[in-house]
Amino acid sequence: MEEGKDPTATTVSKPSQSRVLPQRLIQLLFLFLVLCFSICLFVIYMIRKTEVTTALASSISILQPCVQEQQNTNLDHWVKPPSTLLHTLSDQELFWRASFVPQLKNYPFTRVPKIAFMFLTKGPLPLASLWERFFKGHEGLYSVYIHSLPSYEAKFSSESIFYGRQIPSQVAQWGRMSMCDAERRLLANALLDFSNEYFVLVSESCIPLYNFTLTYHYIINSKYSFMGAFDDPGPVGRGRYNHNMSPIVNISQWRKGSQWFEVHRNLALVIISDMTYYPKFEAFCRPACYVDEHYFPTLLTIQAPSLIANRSLTWVDWSRGGPHPATFGKSDITEDFMKKLHNSQNCVYNGEPSSICHLFARKFSPGSLEPLLLLAHNFFGY
Ligand SMILES: *[C@@H]1O[C@H](CO)[C@@H](O)[C@H](O)[C@H]1NC(C)=O
Ligand SMILES: *[C@@H]1O[C@H](CO)[C@@H](O)[C@H](O)[C@H]1NC(C)=O
Ligand SMILES: *[C@@H]1O[C@H](CO)[C@@H](O)[C@H](O)[C@H]1NC(C)=O
């Protein structure tokens, strides 16, 4: 029995042993699988983590040069014009930033003075190709800024001098203070480029009357800024004066002029930093009092009378009468007309008589482009 027990015991123990073994094997296998799975998870987690950290590291290393440049390691940061005209500054922030003026008059770098051409437009620039021809070959001597209605989306090709030159804008209405705001916004954006010496305001219907070389030297060498300003005793002059402006603005200081100006950097700074006259004009020109014809001429007559020529360089034809100046279209652009544009009366330039009174003219319709392109070379020299 004992012997018989043994085999039974062995026979019992044998299958039990063989059952334990696969069970342990399965347990081990399971443990192994769990281990594998957790190792896999760990590896994936680590890869993800290192990927993120390397990505972070690489993005930081990309950012680093910019950050270092921002920390003014060289003068370029202060001197170079901003690479993009887009920014998120409010007008108040922009004017404050634009009002920075160096105290030392000598520049520690070669500064080639530029003329900022500021286009105040509703939208498209139908005479753009005429201006492109005017500017061609004079890169480095001018810069271009455009203030159009915020809703307008410009479609200039990347080769155009107008490409990417739109500044952040707001709605501007003729006769309203919002028009002066747009002009001040243009000045402030252009002031951010230290090389801009003169600031020329033009519209989409303006054309240049001479080649760039003559235009540049005429403006850059002028001792005065060109701001139309005259004392008009009539109803559309002194008649628009509001006695509530006294004593800030006396009626004897009240001026009228066209809004198209060519001003030196110093006067551009006077215009954007004015906090005295601006609120008066704003308060008394609500909703409208043709304030854009009075604010700048009056402001500069009070603040810098000895620095303004009291005339504008932009010719306009009021001879047809009415509230709006004449607009010239396709049929108006003849050889005689082109000659007439240079036939100005004698003007004073730097205290001397000059036969050149105007460098720009308006208003020209989109239809005038074709004949202008044909005749500009012979008559205007570009
Ligand atoms: C520009 O125009 C002026 C006067 O018309 C002329 O004397 C000069 O040669 C012109 N310059 C160029 C570079 O075409
Ligand atoms: C302002 O105008 C009045 C006359 O309306 C004149 O007597 C006065 O002198 C003027 N003041 C200035 C600062 O021009
Ligand atoms: C412009 O007019 C102001 C007075 O309003 C005068 O003081 C100034 O001398 C004039 N500018 C020139 C160049 O004649």
C-alpha cells in the first residue's frame, strides 16, 4: 500500500508539479509582459519628453539671436527701420514712441537722409505705376507709407515699392479730426525710421511733376517746411474761427491751407506731440468744420512761424469753382497741359526767386494714367 501510495503520491505529485510549472511560467510570462509594456510606456514617455525638450531647446536657440539683438548689442537695433510696418501699438503708444529725439546732433553712423512719401488713400492707388517709375533707381533715398481704409486689402505684388507698406489704419473722414489723426499716424510711423528727414503727404490722385533727383534736392535742401498757411478774412477762413478757442488760439493766428504738406522732421515732431491745440480743435470741430484745412497750418503758425514757407508744393486747380478742385481725366492730358504744369509763376525758394513752385499736382483720375505714362518721360523727366 505504501509502495502503492508512493506511485499514487508520485502520480498525484507529478501532475501537480506539471500544473504548477506552467502556472508559474504563465505568471512569469505575465510579469514579463507587464514589464515589457511598462518599459515600452516609459520609453515612449521619455522619447516624447526629450522631443519636447529638444524642440523647446531648438526654439529657444532660434529665439536667442533675436533676443540678443533686442538687447541692443549693436547700434543697428536703434538705427535700422523696423522690418515690418505692422504693430499693435495704440495711437497714444505710437506717438510716444515716435517722439523719441536724440540729444546729440552728430550721428555716429553714415545717415543718408530720406524723404518719406506718405500716401493717404481710401483704397487702391490707380497711379501706382507712374510713381514706380518716378522712384525707380533711387532706393535708399525714400520710404513709402500708406494709410488706407482699414477694410481695404492691398494687392501689390512683392516687387512693388508699395508692397507691405500699409500702416495700421483707422477710418478717416474729410473735414473731420479723424483726417488729421490719419495724417499724424502716418507721420508717427514714418518718424520711427531715423533716416527720414522730410515727410511728404500725397493722395492717390497726386502725381510727381519732376524727376526724383530734382524733387529730392529741392525738398532736402529747403530751409523751410512747406505748409500752406494763409490768413483768409472771408467766411471760409476767419469765418470758421470759433471764439471759444480764445485765448489758446487767437483769431489773428487762425490759418487756412491745404492739407497736403512737405514738412521737416522737427515739424513732424511738433505735429505728433501737440497736446495743447489738438483738444481745442477736436472740441470745436465736432461734427465737422473742415478742421483738416486749419489745424496744421494754425498749429505751425503758432509753434514754428519762422520754419514754414506758408505754401505747399502740391498744385491744385480751383479755377473751375465749387467746393472741390478740378479732377483731370484722360482727355485733359495733352502736351499743352503737361507744359502748363511746369509754367508756374515765380516763387520764393530759400529766400530766392525760383521758377519751380510745385513738385506735385492733383487731382488726377485713374483714366489719366495711360496718357501720363506716355508723356511723363518727355515732360517730367521720369
Ligand atoms: C532731372 O531733371 C532735371 C530738370 O528737368 C534735369 O536737369 C536732370 O538732368 C534730370 N536728372 C536725371 C537723373 O534725369
Ligand atoms: C488776440 O486778439 C486780440 C484782438 O481780438 C488782440 O487785442 C490781442 O493782442 C491778441 N493776442 C495775441 C496774443 O495775439
Ligand atoms: C510765414 O508766415 C509767418 C506768419 O504767419 C511768418 O512769420 C513767416 O516769416 C512766413 N514765412 C516765410 C518764409 O515768409
